[in-house]
Amino acid sequence: MLDRGVMSGALVGDHNIDLAEVGSIAAFGEVLTRLKERSGRSLSQLASATAESGAHGLSRSTLNGYFKGRHLPQQGVGREFRLLLRELGVTDDEQWWATVERLRHRARNGGRKADNPYPGLRSFDTADAARFFGRAALTERLAGEVAARTGEPVVVVGPSGAGKSSLLRAGLLPGQIEAGRLPTVVTPGQSSPAELAGAARTGDRCLLVVDQLEEIFAAGIDDADRCAFLAAVWSVAEVAPVVLGLRADFYGHALRSPELAAALQRGQVVVGPMTEPELRAAIVEPSRGAGMEVDGGLVELLIREVTPGVPGEAGAAHEQGALPLLSHTLRATFDAATARGGRTLGIDDYRSVGGIRHAIADTAEAAYASLGPDAQRAVRQLFLRLVHAGETAADTRRRVDRDELAGDRPDAEAERIDDILDTFIAHRLLTADDTSVQISHEALLQAWPRLRGWLDDDRAGRQVHRRLTLAARAWRDHGRTDDDLYQGGTLAAAHTWAEEHRDELNPLEREFLDAGARRRDAADAAARRRVRRRYQLTSAAVVLAVLAASALFYAWRTQDAAERNGQLALSRDLAVKAERLRESDPALAAQLAVIAYRGAPTAEARSAVLDSAARPLPARHFGAGDSTHVVAATPSVLATGADDATIALWRAGQPVAAGPPLSVGSRPAAITISSDSRLLAAVGENGTVRVWDISDLAAPAELATMAGPRGNVASVAISPDGRTVAAGGADAKVHLWDLADPAGHTVLDGPGEAVTSVAFAPDGRMLAAGSRDRAVHRYALTDPAGPRPLPALRGPAGQVFSVAISPDSRVLAAGTSTDRAVHLWDVSDPVHAKPLGALTGPASWVTFIDFSPAGDRIIGASSDRKLWEWDVETREVHRTLPHPGVLTTAIYVDQHTAVTLAEDGITRTWKIPGPVIDDLGDTVFAVDFTSTGNTLAVGPGGQDNRIHLYDASVPERPERLGTPLSPAGGLGKLSGPLAISPDDTLLAAGTGTGGIHLWDISDPASPRQLAGTAVADSTVAWLEFRSTGRGLVVASKDGTATLLDLSTPARPVRTATMRESGSALNEARFSPDGRLLVTSSDDGNAYLYNVTDGTGPRLVATLPTGDAATSAAFSRDGALLAVGAATDDNVHLWDVSGEPKPLGESLDGPVADLHQLSFHPGRDELAAAGIDGTVWLWDLTDPAEPAHTGTVAASADAAISVAHNHDGTLLAGGNRDGSVRLWRSDPEAGVRWLCAATGAGITPAEWAQFLPGTAYAPPCVQ
């Protein structure tokens, strides 16, 4: 249409363009694009042309915005725009500029679309005043403060998400404009002191609003710039009202400024939560203004969703930070309601967008998923630039010039960045103007798990990058002088980071670093030349030779000390890095721990090794060639599909491929292996399905090649009998091939949108297909005439990503997007399936699921970077396993092994559960090993009320022995403590009513309960057998310690009772030779008895601890006694080889109450379990000089119990969260295990990241 007009216009070539028919910014962009294409000029050439004749010039990013129809030229760039037109061959530029003015006027006054009144993450602006509800009282108060100004700014303070910007722009400004004021709204990052001074020229009609004042405290803003900005603000305040908006978490920073501190004291308006009536108005009234209603039930649901769960916030109708989440959710709900043609926002609309907790993440993930792989990789770099990395404060969003994002990059790369920006702007997650971009609201930083992960991955590196960005810009702005270049350690640190992140630098940053390196190299060369000239002097050479000879020994000693100190520092630094990395990449963390320990066995490195070896640990597998894209696995075979369109086959656990790679023809989109490991099916992104016989992994044979679905293919499956292949993809069909006649092809209808996953029931009677249409479609395969549709399963609020069917074919599971859950159905009756509820917990989409071979567990791969495992029967989360990237695949290969694939392209094989027991139902009050072998007894409390026995011979996979021991009889519930007799045949457990239960455990797999007995009047706190015979001591909360003879378990004999303490006892322990007994009491004392005297126990000493004595332990020779105290967090040491006497200072270190102590049976090492969830280790070889040798993490909750096994090779810790952790107590054994378990070692790239400047030397030889 634009080519056909013959009205007056601008002549270009032999075509007239009718500018009168250009009615939108998009159409204007199309016209400019055609001119650009005809001119043959690139963006770079056009940008250069606009900077001629003294003009400032237009950046490529700005120009690309014109051509894409994103924005129009602004008033201040008329000269540059005319230069652009001239370069494009336009001779009459006045009509073009008139068209720009007309379109700009239309955009300003053409009215806002009335369809969606909620701004989402964007703040309400002045034009939104008619839709801004809920802040009338606060607006009135703020207006009053402005009217009563006293030459000092009014400060509006509130937490992120409270609505400060909306209050200022949509609440305050409209009334001020009506009153005749001329408002100027600025943010620190975008306005200079000179611009602020210009605002004051309007005199007392001026109103200056500084929004997001916290930006002046961001990293990279120096004190001089900060002071200059504040001085300019205060100069305006002398002649006109000034209002400042400040985030509450920067209050402390503001108080460091005398001017701001004074303003906060005298003119502060706090933006707190809305009241319930205000919140109702904010929810309902905008929709009413747009001709829609909000269902009353939805209003109540929304209010419940945002009601604070924190005591003391009873007057608040919503949690802090909830308003932007609410606004975004209401916007999405409004769109969902209008899309279905409704006039009321209903609960179903709300649930369809993921609810208030997930709507932002879903929107962000949808925007991310809509981009191609190259663009997705660029999204991370772009968003990291849009955030200030907090060092002493929280992360904040950052307004970024478009030139920083796309300037000076190749045209194709710049256009890709612009497309990314367009995508996220369209989803209202970013806001932009002609020259800059920023995240719409800080809520995105917390609500989008993927972004949160990016921010946490390399916080220190992001700070380096931000400082580099600012330095490079200053260097450019100052004329690229050498004085502004990085030097010395700053240059080295920046280069170290940039070596691994070169693709994240923009051209200016690369140029800046390269210039610094050239300057450094030139200085080094000059220094070398000076040294050579100096050494050419013979006399100087002689003197230096003599001095060198006389100082050689001293130099050696000094160098040795320096090298040793460097090794210690590096070891500690790597150990700290390993600890931080363990929660995201445990295999790499383990490699760093080994490197740290090999470098120097510091306490930190020892702790890192022991901790890494006590966690579930994956073996990493890098595949062959390019990054792994898809994976399939069985107990005997691993298949990895790479970006280079090949599939490699591996025997399970082997680092070398079993044979040549299989060619797929295009990048594999999905692969699967038959349950008997005989067949492999793969479908490429071109839709071709291939099947191989892989019975001989060294020589697989291709059986069939079939043309598959058009468009993207998401899933492929092989039937249990190996005769049929199914595939599903973007064409919303399910395709079936009979491998006996692969030329034939059956297509099944049903799904309304793309098929994301297909799965056969193990009994072969049903096929299931998950779809983006939020349903699972099923087909019966029992009819000889062909597949027959079964009723679809509905219920998920979002698309179904993955389907799986239990081994007995009775339960169907579906992993979903919006509700972040795994939905379950009973499909025993295929026609009348019954929903069984959902498995919940993940913070993001569940993209892949699988049943365990026993059918009792389900694992799910989630975009929140975790592998989730659930108990099917209880619906409870059993465990989560961390990953460094978004998880795409999770497969059980046997009951105790899972294979996962994350976006980093690394396949990981996990041995589950690892060296941890985590299926107990209560606090673990006691752990005890048999005196031979490695049978472990675990004693939870009365809520679980069972004793659990495990074989811990392989600590990485403790095996349950028999069924748990449940006490029978009338002695009450178990209280937790237990003990095993020295001959390993008898187990005693205490009760909450003062009794003990007994079991014969001669055969741990088949224990037999014996008669119990009542012992005390209150809870049994501790039990311990004497090292010889069957003497048992029972400590009770009634203050008594009772000695029993259990030589005949059916007839226990009470031999003595001790009552020195008037308070509850916590423990009673025998010395290794059985000669001494110590009790620890809440009265702040430990009582030491001699129990070898035939006349009965004799009190030897009362040992004070200053606070409740919680635990005690004897060293292996019985000469040293350690007693732990409660609130002073110390361990007190006594020499009890003769007359008891204290030894030196008490051991400190734990930051909270100590619970239990245990001495190593083979060396003088003490372990102490604390309420802070750690176990501390000390070497007491010289009790006068104790050495802290390590601190290991037992639990995120309190560590309650601790015990060594008979030979000291294992240490067990029981915790309040119901878990038991097993550590190898010898770090050398830990190192050997870690090297054997982690698979592929640290890569050269990883080495350079964590050990820059050192030679690559992987610690584990595979």
C-alpha cells in the first residue's frame, strides 16, 4: 500500500512514498527499513553518517529501534535524523519530520487502550491516575507535606514493592499539575547535577521528584558524584518543593549522609502496606473503569494470598513486596478473562496464569522459552548487566544505555539483542525508552528462579564486571588516556575474570582491557631493558654475585615460608569456594575440596573433603564432542545426543564410548532406549525418526528410518514389547510406527496443542501423551482394530511437559508448568481414571518425570535447578539434589541410581540416597554402632516410635535391615536414647515414662523383642552399656542414674541408683575400661563416680561447667574427660587419670548449644554435635594445645547426636530434621572416595576459573 500512492512525498529512487498514509510507529519503521534496504547501507555506516558535521550521532541501537518501529526520533535529535534521511537518499526531510511530529502527537493523545487497566510490574504513571486506587489517604498526606515544605526535601520511604513510584507519579503529580506546578521527575542514574539545576529555573512553580534515590548508593558511584548530586538536589530545595523516593533497605546508607539524615528526621512519609479496604479498591476499581468486574471469590482469594504470615503485621492487608506481584497477576488474569470473552475476572482465570506466587516466573519463562538457543544464551548476559550486584546491600535493578547492550557489536548480534529486548518489553518485564532499558520492577529479581540463579552464580564476578563497565566508559569519555587504564592487581583481577567471560564483554570493555594489557606489556619490556643495561656493568655484576652468594640461604628460607603461606591461603580459599559451590554443583565442589586438601591439609580443606564425601554426589559425564543436548539411560547403557547431530553410546560407568557415534541427520530432539536395552529410537529436529538395534554397542545396526511429525518434535517412546515407536510434537498429533512395517504410519488425534511427551504403559495396554493444552491424552492399545481414544485427564493449570506411568501400570503422572507440580491419577480402570492429587514443592516448571523401578518414588527435573524425589504413597518430598543449571532430564536407571541432564550439557549419575538416611519421622536422639561390623542403630523420638537398623558397610548407600523395631507392652513411647551391648546381641531403648525396651538383635535382619522393665519416674535421657558384660546405666530426667545387670535380660537386676543431682540428667557414660562413670546434669555439673568398688558407686568429684552439662565422653584410654556445656558453647577438659583436674582452657568454636560428644576410638580426636547443625572436630593429642581440625555440616537444622563406629572409620550424626549423615573420618579415605565417585575431573576451563594463573593439574587421575 505504501508504494502505490502518488501524493506529494519524498522521492526515493523511482518510487513515491505517501507519508500521509503512514499511520503508526510500526508503519513508519517499515518505510525506513525499505529505504535502508534500497540504500545498501549497514547500521554501522548509518550511525557514522549521523555523527558528521559536529552532530552527536545516533547509536546503532537507537537506529535499529527506528527501523523496527519501536520508537520515534525525539525532539533533541532533529539534526541527526535529517543526516540519516540524507544518507538514505531523502531530499525533502521536512515532510518526514512533520510525519514524526504527527505520529508523536497521536501516541501522546490517542488514548491508552482501555482493555487492561493493570500496569503489571511497571509502576503507575501520571497518565494512569484514573486507574490508581488504594492510596488516597497517603496521597493527601504527601501533598500536605509538599505544601508545608521548609527548604528541605520530603523523603518517601518504603520497601521494594510498596508502591513508592506509583504514589509519586500517579498519586502526587496529577494534583500538583492541576495546582499549576511544573513537575520534573528524575532518577539518579539518568540525571546530572546540571540537569537538576535547570529544573530550578522554573522557580517556585517547580516540583522536583527524585525517584529511586537508592541508585546513588550503587556500586561504581563514587563519593564525589554522590555528594555533587545531593548538593544539586538541595539547591533546588531552597527555591521549590523536592520529593525523594527511597527504598527502605537503603535507609542505613542514607543515614550516613548528614543532609539525608536530617531530611529523614523532619520530613519523612512512610509507604507501608495498604489496609484491607484500600487493597480491595486497588483490586476491583481498575477493572470497573475498564468495564469488567472481579469475582468476589477471587477478591477474597487474592487477599488471603497476600495476607502477611508474620506476627505483628495484623493491621496490614498484604505482605511487603506483594503489590507488584499482585498487579502483574491481575494483568495476566485480566488478559485471560478477555481472551475467553468474559466480562468478569474469575478464579479459573487466576489459576490459569499460575496464581500470585508463580505468574511472574511463568511470564518470564514464557518469554525466555520463545527465544532460540543463541538468544537464550544472550539473555543471561543482558540481564546481568541490568542488575547492580550488591556488595553490602541487596541487588537492585539498573537502567542501562542501549549502547552498552548493543553498541559497536556486529549488526546481526545487535539485532539479536534488540529482539530479546522486544520480547521482554512485550511481556512488560523490561521497560525502555529511546536510549535506555531497565527491569520493570525489583520483584523480578526474586520471583524468577532462573534470574535468581544467574545472580547467585558469580556475584563477585558481576561486581568486577560492573566496575569494569564504569571504568571503560570513563576512559572513553576522558579521551582514552593511559591514566584511566587499569593497572597492577586491578588489571590482573579484571583479566582473570574476562578470560572466562570474554563473550560477556562489549567491544568498549574489550578495547579497554586490551589497552591496559598493552600498556602493562610495554612497561614490563622497558623494565627488562633497564635491567639488562644495569647488568652489563661488570662491577655491578661482581657485587651482585657476592651478595647473591651470601644471601642465598636466607632467600631459600624466605621463599619456602612465602610459598608455604601461599599454599595455606590458597587451600583455605578453595575450601571456602567448595563450600559455597556444594549447594549448586557438588561434583565440582568435591574436586575443589580435593585440590584444597592436596595443596595443604588445613582445617578448612579437611572439612571440605569430609563434607563433600558425606553428601549425595554425582559422577559427571561430558559425553563426546559437542555439548550433550538429550540423554537416555538404562542400567547397562547410556546414550548422549549432542549438538553435532550425533548420539554416542556408553556402557554404564565407562568413560570411553563403546563404539562410533550414530548419525541422526540433525540435532537430536529426543532419544529413548527400550526397557531391555536392545533398541534405541531417536528423532531429530528435522522430524526424522531413526531406530537402531544396539544389542552390540560396538556395532549398532540401523533398523528403520521414518518421516516423523512436521515441526518441533518433543518426545519419542518404544513400546514394552519393542514392536512400536511413538512420537509427538508441534503438529498436535501422536504418530505410531510398527517396526515390522515402518513404512506404515498411524496418526492419532486428540491434543489441542503441541504434544510434549509420550509414554507407553509397562503392560503395553495404554499410550499417554502430554500436551500444551493442559491435558494428558490417552489411547487404549488393546483393540486389534487399532488404538482407541480414552477420556483425557485434565486438572493441570498449565501445559504438561512430561508423562510417566508406574511399573504396575496403575498410576499415571504428569509434570506441569504453571502449577509446578506432578499430577497423579489412578488409571487402574482406564475409562474411569481418578485423580490422586499432586506432588508439590518445586519453585519452577517440572520438565521431566520418571517412576522408580519399584514404583514407590517419582523423580522430577525442574527449572529451579533441582532434582526432586517424592514418596508416591505419602506425597511428601523425599529429597532434592542440586544442579548448576536448569534441569531438563531425570531418569531412574535402577532403584538407587538416577541420571540427570542440565542446561550446562553435563550428564550426571547420582547414587541415591548417598551417605545419608533421610526417611525417619522424628528427631534422631541417638545413633550407635555395633562393636564389630557396621550395623547402625538409629533412635528417633516418640513421634516415630521405632528403632531403625542399617548396614553402613558401604556408607554411600546404607541399607535398611529388616523392618523397624516397634515397641510392644505398656512402658510407653520411645524417648530416643538407645544402646547396643558389647557382644552385639542386645539392644536397649528408653521410653518417655522411665522404662526400657529390650530386643535380641543377634540377627539384625530378624530382631526379637524381649520383656522390658520400668526403671525411673521420668523420661529416659540416656542409656549406655559397660564395655564388658551386660551392665547398663540408665540416666533419667528425674535426676537419677540407675545401674542394671542384664545378664539375664528377662530378669533385669537393679544394682545401684545415684542421685547427686537435684536436676535432670542428660547423659551417663562409662570409661572405656568400665572403671569410671560420669553423669551430666542440668544443674551445671558433671558427676564422676568410681563404679568398680564392691560397695557400690562412689562419687569421686563434682566437675562444674558453669551451665547445664549436656554431654560427656572419655578418651580412648580413659585418662581424658570432655564435658560439653549448653549456653557457653564450650567443651571442658579434665585429666581423670588420677585426682581429677581441669586441663587448660575450654574448647570453644561452636556458636550454639552442644548436644553430644564422641571420642574417636583410635586417636585422640573429639567430635561435638551442636544445635547450629554442625559437628566440630578437635585433635587432643596434647590437651594443653588442642587443635581444631575441622567443622562439618550435619544438617540445616540442629545436630543432636554423634557416634563413631568400632574402628573409627565412620562418624554418624543424627539431626533434628530426622536425618542421619555418615562421614568418613579419615580425609585421605575421603579424597580417594571423591576421586572415584565424581567421574570426569575438573576441566581446564573450570581450573582457570577457580585457580587462575596456575598450571592445570587435575587432582584425580582417572
